[in-house]
Amino acid sequence: MNNWAASCSVVTSHSSLAISNVLQLGDLAPDFTLPTDKGDTFHLAGQKGKPVVLYFYPKDDTPGCTAEACAFRDQYADFLDLGAVVVGVSSDSEASHQKFSQKHRLPFPLLADTSGQLRKQYEVPRAFLGLLPGRVTFVIDQAGKIAYIFNSMSGATDHVSKTKEVLRGLVGKG
């Protein structure tokens, strides 16, 4: 297996290899600022020194996205214990995010990427023949570098368990 194929298998699961064309493990995560459901803005550069879990999901209040968000919510204390910041991203509006967050008591911010620009920056692929936005989770380390990429539309709650494993290794609690 060549080096390119080996690196792709490390960063993807259950989906196409397209996600690793440009963004690679160890790359500096693209900086951004987006509005949140809480009425403020989230700036990635402001999180330096803390690991960040940046999870992209297709749409508020759909079954898989609700299961994923609630899994992050239910294990949020574990993420705090690991010193991590958890942030969800979809193209839904701030108002949609507010309703979704309140309905499911989500303790972390949801970012409104209404233009899809952040999804493009992070090269999150579309799924199911391009009909749906993809579901991809990035772990960004304390230095702002991409430490992990998990791309899977099926196993929405797997994003939570796999992310926690990676974080434990990053902060030396593994």
C-alpha cells in the first residue's frame, strides 16, 4: 500500500476517501468565526491551548443528528474533564439551532454555517449521492492542528466514543 492510501485509511471510515485530499492529520486547522445558537460568535483561534471537537452534522432535529447531539450531551462531562471544547456545525440558521439546542438541552454551542463556507474549508463531503451534507468530526489539538478526522454517516454516536478515545491520548489520560 502506498503512503497516500495508508494515510487515507487512518482518517476515514465508512465513506469515500475524498476527505483527505487536502486536509491531513497534523495540518493547522482552518481558522473561522461563526455565529452560535447562544447569540454570540465562536472563533477557533480563541480556543488555542484547548482541544476542540468540531463536529459537522447534516440537519437539526433529524433522527441521526439528534442521536449524535444527545450522545455528545450525555457525555459532555467527560469532554469537560478532558479539557475539550465541543462545537456542532450545520447549515441550519441560528434560530433553528436555538430551538434544537433548547429542545434537547445541549450544553455546547451549535454554529450556523448557513453559507456552507466552513463545510467547504474543512472539505466535508456530501453523502448519499451528494443529496445530504456529510457527518464528519474533527479533533483539533491544543496547538490548533488536526489530530483526528472521523467520517461516517452511519454510526452517528460512534463519533462521540471515537473522539473521546483520541482526546484521552492527546491529554495523557488514556
